[in-house]
Amino acid sequence: MTSTDDLAAELSALREQEARLHLKRFTFDEAWELGLGLVERGLEEELAITIDIRKGDQQVFHVALEGTTPDNDDWIERKVRTVRRFQTASLIVGRSYAAKGRDFNEATQLPFTEYVAHGGCVPIQVVGVGMVGTLTVSGLKQEDDHALAVEAIARLRAEGR
């Protein structure tokens, strides 16, 4: 069981991480590169993941790798709804409620069939604009889904995007 202090420290680190991930721009070309980078990594490491990228309300990239099921698509939809509603990573939302000792769906009265506070969906944010889309990974443990998404955006940012 994770202690309240551990959760508070993790939340602080997650929020700092998210604050460093703002991009200069986010175009369809960036979405393509972001998605392809994740597909390449997934294939190299034989990861059973589904990758979803949205720009605004438009799904601009979606790939399911070997070993995934339609259930991954369902998890993606629920994670995306959560990030759009709370404007922060789905893992941050989940850990925020856990730090208060509350169940996310019970506390918010949002149905589990439509919203989940499990890691794997991160906002795509542009400097001076705010959230312009989402990147979601589904198929691994929630912390690993989150880490893959964050690493992909960090890589794009490091390229000066």
C-alpha cells in the first residue's frame, strides 16, 4: 500500500514532469512522428499496445499492435474523456484521488463505463495555447502506459518541436 506521503511526492513529480512537456507547436506532422515513434518502440520491444493521438476532437493517429484487443480502444476512450475533463494526465487524476483516500469514480459520480483515472493518457500542450490534444497508450500497467506517452512527447520536445 502506498502511503499518503509517497503519493504526495509522486504527484508533485508527475506535475513537474507534465509542466516540462509543452511543445512549441503540434501539427498533423508532429502527430504522425509521435505515433510512428511509439509504433517503432512497440514493435522493437514486442509491446501489446494501442496508441491513440487526438488533435482537438479529431483522432489523427490510431494503431493497435499484436496482442491488443478492442478492450484497449475502450480504455483509451475513457482515459481521453478524463483528460479532457480535468485537463491533466489521467495518472495525475487517479493519484490525486488516491492521495485523498477516495475512489475517483465514486467521488466524482462519473461512470466507470465512460471515465477512468488510470495512467496512459497525457495532454498535448502547446506553449501559450494550452491543451490542444491527447496522446494515449493502452495495454501495459498504467504506470508504463503513462511513461511511454511521456517519453514520446519529451522526445518530440527535445527535437525543438
